[in-house]
Amino acid sequence: MNPTGSSTGASESNLALVGAASSIGIRPYDEGGQERALGRAPAALRELGLAAALGAVDLGDLRPGPYQDRVRTPGQVRNEAGLVEYSRALAERVAAATAGGRKALVIGGDCSIVLGSLLGLRASHRRVGLVYVDAHADFATPQESTTGSAASMCLAMAVGRGDSPLARLHPDGPLVHGADAVVVARRDQEEWYGQKALARHGVLDLTDDEVRRMGFVAAADRALERVTREGIEGFWVHLDADVIDPDLMPAVDSPVPGGPGIDELVELLIPLAHHPRMLGMQVTIYDPALDPGFRAGRVLASLLERIFGAGQATNPDALHAVNSVAGAPAGSPNRPEDTRG
């Protein structure tokens, strides 16, 4: 593991920033077979002023070992051994970030970082909840996944589904019980994401259509009902950038048409982020290599500032990006239709 970065000096801050600079949990780009640039996302968002805007203690980046499985073995998880090692190292960083009652903001990276994040929480919490805000269910098994990307299986692994050491990271059982998890705003249709198994494992599934019918504030209330029940000591929030309308956030690996805009996500996420039992949040799948000019990055930084800051974005460039990025091209010939399943 390669830790980098340092504190901003804001030692009194109640928010700690961790960079999970990893893309070993997702398949390479289709063209050329190169590792995806998701590991550059933490640095890109720092360059846009995110840590300073939030006044966060910056605990630096954690990088994984080299990408091994550019060609997938059928029925196996790509880079499985490396992901086990990385998850355990990230768990130590998240445990440090949340020490003393601080909240953590973990910037990924691909979605499989949720395993390390939850493992870190379990060091001091016997039972945690999970709010999984994502355009995809990420609930496949290694046999169901068409790509072998852990990012397409990580929620399943977190609840103990699937034959992989990644589904058995904690000695006492799953990282999170299915009954303590909720998926919010998914709109995937492909069966290889494992969404049909969500109910069987007790996971509350609030699809994008359902969220729109009830409203985003009501969806936040439903999620909080699930993850703040008696016996749950705190909860984690996973935010995949691909949940955002791809007209605003094109720089993701598997965009799905539709999805919430920035104001709608603020309505959903502020009640979660400011709840006293929220332990932290992770943000995943933003790919700077698919974002010429970092316009989508500014949208994401603005969203996070609105969630964790004073309730509104203060960076004029970020505000302008929210208003102007709609319809922006993806900007990369490597951008596939779907790479996670």
C-alpha cells in the first residue's frame, strides 16, 4: 500500500478526508486494456479545492498494489487477493478517520472501496447500516458478473453473498446485514447486477422510479428509518457518481440515462449527512480521464460542498459548471457503454 498526502492543518475539524485511490475493483478500459483513472479522482477533487472548502482534515491517499487480472479468469473476481489486502489497509485508514467521533469523507476510486470502509467501521461498531445511492444494485456474485469487476458485486459481498474471501472479511459475519441496508435510486435493467436477489437478502430497494414518486426528502426519511433502528450503532453512505443524471455527470464508467439532478441529491443527502448517527460517506466512480476541463469534477465538488458545507456551493466556477455542463460530451474514445457488470 502506498499512503500519500497530509493534513490541511485543520485539526479541529469534525470531517476527515481520505483518498481511496483505487481502480483495481473494476475492469480496464476497453481500448488498450489500461487501468482506469479512478485513482486520480481524489487528487483531481483536491485540485478543485474540495478539502479546503470543507475545512477537512486531509489524511491523504491510499493506493493499492498493481493491477493484475487484465484478463479475467471465468467465474472469478479480478484482482481478488489485491482487493483483500487493499480493503484491510483502507479499513485502518477509515478507522483512524472516524476516531473521536469525526465523520469521514472517502473519495474513490471504484465502488469496491465500500468493503474497506465498512470493515473500518466494524473495528469500533458491532452493527452498522448502509445507504447505497447508486444507479446499479452491485449485487452480483462472481458467477453472475459478466466482467469480474468487484465493483459490480461489492454490495453483495458486504452482506455476505457470493463465494469470495471479499464476502468474508470480518470474522463475525457480514460487514452489514441485508436488513440494515437500503439501495436508493438505482435504475439498472441488466440482470447481471443481481438486483433480483436484493429482497431475498432483506435489502430495502428504493428504485429511481419509487424515489421520484415519493420525493427525495421522503426517500431520505425511509432510508433513515432503515439504518437508525434499535441496535444499529451508526451508518455509512455510499454515493456513486453514476447515480447523477449523465447530462451533468458524464465522466463515469457505466452511465444510465435519467437520474437525479444536483438539487434532488442535496434533498436526499443532507438529512443523511447531518444525522448524528451518520459515520461517513464515500464517493466513487468519477473518472478524471473522461472529464476534459474537469467540468463534471466541479459539479461533484459543488455537490459535496453543499452537503457538508454551509448548504450551498461557494465556488463560482462550480456553480457555473452545474448550470452549463448539461449535454457535455463524454470526451474520451475509451468510454464504454457498460463496464461494471
